[in-house]
Amino acid sequence: MSTTALAPPDGTETTASRSETRRQRRRRERLEERDAAIPAHLYGLKRGTVPLITALCALFAIFTLAPVVWIIINSTKSQANLFGSFGFWFARPFEFFHNFSLLFQNVDDNGTYFQWFGNTVLYAVLGGGGATALAAFAGYGFARFRFRGSKAFFYLMVGALLVPIAAITLPLYLVYAKAHLINSIWGMILPSLVSPVGVYLMRTYVELSVPRELIDAARIDGAGETRIFFRVALPLMVPGLMTVLLISVVTVWNNYFLPLIIFTQNRLFPLTVGMGVWSQVAERSGGNTNLYPMIVMGGLVTIVPMIALFLILQRYWRGGLLLGSIAN
Amino acid sequence: MSDTATLKVPGQAPPPQAARRRGPGRSSWSRRRDRRGLAFIAPFMIAFGLFTLVPLGYAIYDSVYTTRIIGGTTFTGFGNYSQVLTSGPFWGGFARVIVFGAIQIPVMLVVAFFFATVFDLGVARLGRTFRTIFFIPFAVPIVVAAIMWGFLLEPTYGPITHLANALGFGGTNFLSSGLMLPSIIVIAIWEWTGYNSIILYSALKSVPRDVVEAAILDDTPLWKIILKIKLPMVRSAIVMLIFLNTIGALQLFIEPEILSYQGGSITNTWTPVVDIYNTSIANSQYNLGAAMAVVLALAIIAVSVGSMAFRRHRGELA
């Protein structure tokens, strides 16, 4: 593809952008984007086309936001109102804070939501952070060294992307049963360290943003390889690292199959498995448990940090997706 | 297709030829650097070996044995495979994910391409806002997405069921066996359209401006600019998305699994991965499950090799 698509993420800092405030930066980005686009009127559109297209966008936005709006509204409801009142409007009593407080309790021994939340954060930070570190080393190694077997290793890694998760997770469970890793947090964290996508993205990013000449110059100056990596290459890799970190954290945050299989004690569950178990218990009880408001509130508390993270780090993931789009 | 203006590289960007040239004196360093390079990839490769290759090998090993409560583990060769390959329900699940992908992927990509084009051309008001909104579902874990949609589609109280009733489709049950697949297709479209759209938007941004300007000066109608100039230029991104989405579709698991907890009519063999999960974990037939997983892996590899051969045939790969 073109060199344009190969541009590093938007997060690349220039000396000019470092001094400006976030607000100024947003304004500048908006203006740059507007200047880069060809003015719409030049396309010779008929009158009414822009409002029509805007309406189509609005329609899809309603479809996109409906579940999110629903979960916000219904987090304020009691179980009776959850089923007895109109789904897209509020109903008395206002139970938001009560529902929220339930997430700190282990109701009927079905598990404590905030314990799972803590577990998820732990798995995401250790697993996602570790995966990013390994990807940074390996991506740099693949991009800037040529050694025997480097190509073979690389293709082996890319080929593994094709293997279904079930074909890796299932035997992992059997190995764990022998290695006493069932119900161990390491059973969850260690496999999360492997992120072939992260390595692939880091390799692409290093190719683009860490000039070979710079490394060679550092070598001539007598710097060791470790020092070159940490002092010369790593600072240039930061925007790419942020993308990989985001992708790895999200992957661990969303992981369901592995924890579903390897955890049998609910105090170790991540959010995904816990929420799944709650909906199973609630359905089986035929609505006799008071779990439904907790499921709705739990869903809301699960998505809010993720949406916030994505909005705050927008410029990083956009760049990362750009890198992803050249994966061919 | 070169546009140096957007090539923002920190530090000094080397010209492309220089990047490919090997530095002088490489031979004197090369052996030592060999080992250094290996050291950089070693931590990843060790983890990769232990947590990807070893389990994969173990799955293959497991798939040729059979464990019985009485009689222990015996080598059965392709016994498990012949059981999987002749299993009607397994292929039924396979057919279902193929139907799922055959509908969901084209619909999603057409919608995603439409919005990507809209954002690229800047022909909608509030384009940036819509772009951000459309991406929100990507931040929602699939488990939570399935739970939310399960509530919305619930046959008695669900607001969407109410809507269907109000529109004259009385007695609609979105979680019944007949509508389960269409419902999951809608959920998947909800989850992935924004993400695919942003990737296509990034690709569209790389179409050089002067080409489009020249077309405008030639009085080329807009639809022709989109379909004849822009679409071919982002074809490799589209091919990649078809490929990634197909791999994802063949592994459909979380949505049906969660909806089955919420009263959805999902059989134990609804998709291949649902089948693998129930066979191995619920029924403890690990060997059979392993054989299923290997068959699924082979199917995915076949799809990949097939698409690569197709692209090579079309001259897209060297």
C-alpha cells in the first residue's frame, strides 16, 4: 500500500505540538482534517444530499447508541420495573445507588462484582502490559536484526494467528490440570503475554519510525545493543507501544473462553465470566433471584471505563488501526 | 501513491532506498548481532512456544487417543476424526457459521464502506461525532453486548419485542430457533461495523487527493469517483477485512453462549466452538473436542490459503 498508510499513528509528537494544550491540539487537528478534505460542494451534490446523508448517519447512530442508552436508563430501575416498565424511559423508584451498592456485595454467594472488576484490572495490567513489553522486544528484534531463523520464526508466529482460540485454550486446560494451574491467576496471565498481533504491529512500527542509520550511528559510538534499544529505539516507539498496549489490554479485558474454562472458583473470575454466570443463574431461577438489576448495573460499570479509555486515547488507536490496515 | 506530507516520523526519516541498504562493515558485527537479535525475540518466542505451540501440539496428540472411564486411554488413530467428520450436528454448526458469515460480512462491509466514504468525503454534518459514536461498540466486551441485546430482544418484556408487536408483528420471538441466527447477525453488525468503517476510512484517506481532483475537473460523477477510483484503491484493505471477519465468524462462540443463558434457543452444537466447548468441558470428552478443534483449525487454514491463492492469482501478492 501507499506510504501514506504507513504513516505512524497520529499520536506522534512533534516539537510544536508538545507546547500546545489539549484544546489547541484538538482544534488544530480538526482544522487540518478540514483542510485535507476536498470541499464537499465541489462534488456537485444536489441540494438535500448532505441532510439526507446526515439523517442516515443519525439513524445508524440511534441503532448504535440504543443498547447503551438502554443500559444507562435501566441501571436506575428495580427488578420489577426492569421488566414492568417501558425500557427506554425511567421509572420510580430510583434505584441507581442501591443497585451500585449491590456490586460490592456477594449476594447469595453468586460472587462479588467489584472483586471481578479488580481481577480483570489485574489480569489486564499484568497480561496486557507484559504482552506489550514482549511485543516491543520482539518487534524490534524482527525489524532491526537479521539472523538465522528470523524469517521462519516470524512466519510461524503469523501462521499461529490462524489457529482458532479453542484449539489452543482447550489443550491448555488439560496441561493446567497436570501443572496445577487450574484456579491460578498465572494460568490466566501467562497465556495473555502472547500477542502475535502486537509483535506484528511493533515490527511494522519499528520499520517505519526507528531509522537504521540512527542505530548504526549509536553502534559506531560504541553503545551496547541493550542501551541502544532503551535509549535510542524505545523513545521513538512510544506511539506504537501505546497502540499495542491498548489492543492488548482490551483483548485481556474481553477474554472469555480461557477464564471460563480454567477458573472454577468465582473469587477468581474476570468480569466477563462473572457476568455470564450471573445471567445463567438468574435465568435458571426464573427471576427469583434479584440478580437482574445487578447484571444491568454490572454491564454499565464494565463498559464505562472502556469507552472512556477509547475516547481519551482516540488518536492512538486510530493510528494503530491504520497500521492494522496494511496487514497484507 | 506517495504523499510525503503525512509521513510523520519522529527523528530523521530515512529515504526508502537507504532503509534497505545494509550498512558497511556488517560482516564484522553480524555474528554477534545474530545472537543479540535472538535475545530480543527470545522472551516472546518462549512464551509463544509454551502457550501456543505446546498446547497446539497437545491438541493434535490428544485427538488421536480416546480416554474411557473403564479401559483408560488408548490410541485410536483417526477414530475421533471419523466420528467428527461424520457427525451431522458438527457440520450443521459449520453450515450455520458459514450462513452467518455469508450474510453478516457483506452487509456489514457495505454499511461500513458507505460510512467510511461519507466521513472521507465530509458530506455529513457532525462527521467526527458520528465517527466516534459508531466506534463505541468496539469498546463493549462481547459478553456485555450479548447480555444487553438479550434484554432488548427478550420475548416478553424486551423493548424491541414491544416495538415489533406495535408494528404489527405480534408474537415475535427474536430468541426462538427461527430468529436466533438473524438476531445474532444483527448483534454482530452492531459490534463490528464501526471498527471496520474506521479501518476503511483510514485506507480511504490514503487515496491521493490530486487523483480525485483531476476526476472532479473531468466532471466525473461522485458515484463514479467512489466506485471506480476509491474502491479499487482500498481493495487490499477490504480483502483483509473479509479475511479477518471470516476467521472470526468461523469461531462464533460468545454471543450464542451468553444468549443461551438468557433463554435463547441455542443447541449444544449450534456453532463449531459451542460444540467443542460442550463436548470437552460439559461432557468431558476431551479427545473428541480436540479432534473438533483440529478440524476447525484446518478449515480456517484452508480458508486462508485459499484466499491467498486467490489474491496471488489476481496478482495482488508477489
